[in-house]
Amino acid sequence: MASSTLKNVADTEFLPENQLILNAVSEGIYGFDLNGDAVFINPAAEKMTGWKAEELLGKNIHDCHHHSHSDGRHYPQEECPIYNTLQDGMQREISHEVFWRKDGTCFPVLYNSTPVYKDNQLIGVVAIFRDISMQKQTEQSLRQALKQVQALSEKLSSENQYLQLELANKTGDVGISGHSEKIQELIQQVALVANTDSTVLISGENGTGKELVARNLHQLSHRADKPLISVNCAAFSATLLESELFGHEKGAFTGATNRRKGRFELANHGTLFLDEVAELSLEAQSKLLRVIQEQEFERVGSSETIQVDIRLITASHHDLLKRVQQGLFRMDLYYRLNVFPILVPPLRDRLDDIPELVNHLIHDLNRKLGKKIIGVSQKGLQQLMSHRWPGNVRELQNVLEREIILSQGDVLQIAPITNNHSHNTLHTKLLTFAQMEKQYLIQVLQQVNWRISGPAGAAQLLDLAPSTLRSRMKKLGISRPN
């Protein structure tokens, strides 16, 4: 309608016989003389702006409608497209400006500024405009909806990537098998802490089932309907681990071709399981401590702070206290992680659980391998129970899987298992807090050649006042050796 009206108006002066047509169109129409004063205003323009024609005819309309940008900045008349058309006779179409109403409000407009000629002489300009508020709102809503769809798509894509990783090679349920005293004590501990948000540190030898305990803790918690996100801290270099945990922005480092959410962000409102947490670098330990304390972090390459609500479960086959004493693990982080410790017993300490474990594992392996094994022969079971199992439940699973693959019948016979493997037992010497603090302080002092104050002194490294450190040294009986 605007373009056809424009053609009709552009070829004629404002004569009385044309006013009925101009008054009937739904677009607002202003006519200007060579001085830029209003000579024609149609009813649609009056309705949109709130100004009556008699209030504006003969006046400079720029001062009424076009004096400011939408953000309030002054809009000089010499920059106005309508008045520019009066100077050069060129048609213009504008879609990014606003007109101001009589009541002081404004509305976005789409308008054409078209020169009017008579006998090849420029005699004025016609401005035809339309209120595009609804169009702008629709565009904004569509942009917001697209942004939400893109964010959801990214979230689902990332979650799918990690959930597929979690599901890979996972078979069976998350039940803990066994009726031995030690395993029942473990089950009781899991039940006590599962439905809290307390941080749990799971320790135990490799292959004992620490990840299984973590899955039970999550499954029995109020976060069970949220994600359980796992990461093996030993599987990544220090640089890649930071990106894995906290995510990165596009271009944050070589190879970062897309923005990626980290495990902390994916675990929001759910559970994050950090396996082999002792493998974290000291720098990563500092960042982990901050996330635990403040529940916030930044992606690599970004300054935007992201808030998270997670339940943290960690695991390690190392003695973390010993790592603290060696200066390989932060004491403050250790106490943050060790809120509720759970020790998973080695299989050799619960050999009575082997028959139940075997039945459970065979059930899962049948499903994984497409077999129909019904059990293990009595002789085979005795063989399994006489082994020391240095590789724990993981070794038992591997033995059964190998035997199922080789078996020609539905009962496993079990080939002889050698017992010449060395086993790795946790020997944790329990220390008092004072003993452990004394060892830690001595180690730090030795690292700085017993310098207490000043740059790179022990007090600065420990974030203590020098006087406080000297007081602690005196109380703990720490003195520099001769």
C-alpha cells in the first residue's frame, strides 16, 4: 500500500481532489514544503502520533516527531533523511528510527521520504510512515526464541555427548552385591549419606568398584532425576582437564573451534563424580577449591561467571593424606573433599561375596555378550574363591568375560588363575590434625629454605600473617634445624 500510494503522491501536488484518497489510506502521510514545514497531514498520521493537523500545519515537524533517537540522543535536523531529500531530491526508505507522539512516548517506524516534483521542479517532500511496533516485537520474540532453541540444542548436544560416554561399556544395574560384614557396612554408609548434599570421598584400590558406589550415591539421592556426570582426572593432561571440567569458548586455544560446556556446567543440579582426583595438578586443585567454596567458575577464554548447584563425589586409589604430606595435594582441598569418607574393601577381604558377585556379573555379561550361561561349576567356584584378586572385582569380571567367550556350554569351568600378582593394599596411618599440620608446615618451610616472611616466604604461600605462622610453629614445636 505504501509503494502504490507513494507513486500516486510523488507525481502530483497536494490538490483538494486528491485529499479524499490520501485521507483514506492506513499509512500516515506528511507533506512538506521546501522550508520543511508541514502542508498536509492525513487522519492516519493524526491517529498514530496524537497530534491534530491544525496543531502542526505550517510548523517544523522534525521538532515534534524526530527530534531525538530512541535512546534520547539529539537528532539534528540536518541528519534527518526527510530533510536530506529536500536537499538532493533522492528517495529514501528508513526502518531503524522512531517518531515521538504528543504524549512523549515513541514508536518504531518504517517510512519513505519521497521528493514531489511539478514541471520538473522540486516543490516538496512526502513522508509515508507505518507503525511497526508489532513487527519489532515479533522479530524480538523470534530472536529470543531462536536463542533459546540454540541454547537448548547446545545443551542437549553436550549432554548427549557425555551421557553416551557414560553409557558406553556400562551394563547392568547399580546394585552393590554381597552380604559380607564389610560390604554391608559399606551399603549402610551409602544409605546414610546418599540423600544429603555432602561431599563424599571414596577411597579403595583399583577395581574395587568406586564408580559403582558413586552411582549408588547418586541413584539414592534427591538428584537422581538429574544428570550424573563423570570425569576421570587421570585421563587428561593438565591443560585439557581444565577445559574438560570448566568448558571453553570458541577460539580460547588452538583447536577450540566451537564453544563447549564443561562437566561442571553439565552437572548443574545433578552430581559430578571426579574419579582419580589425586591426579589433579595443583593449579586445577586451586580452581576446584574455588568452585566448591563459591559454586561458580568461568569457562576457559571467558570472563563470564557461571553459577552451579552440584553435589560433588570424588574417588582415588591413592592415600590423599600421604599426598598432602608430600606436597602433591592441597590440605584445604583435602578437608573439603573428605567430608564423608567411604572406603571400598578389596575383594580379598570379602571372598564370601564371590558367589553372589559371580551370579550378578554373569547376568550382566550374558546381556552384553548375547550368551545364556547359567553359572559356574562347583570346582570353578572354589577356584575363584581361592584367588587373591589383586585386580579386585574388575579382575573377576575380566576372568568371567573371558571364560564366557571361550565356553562351549552353559556352565563355566574356570581355567586355573595364577596367584603371582602383587597386591596393592592401602596402608593409611592415622595422624592427629596437629601432627599432619606440623608435617605440612615443615614441608612448606623446607621448600622456601625456611624463609617465613617477605616475597615467596612461607607465610605468603600459606596466606597467613608472619606472626601467625611463627605462633603456630612455636605451638607445634617447629624450629629450623641447625
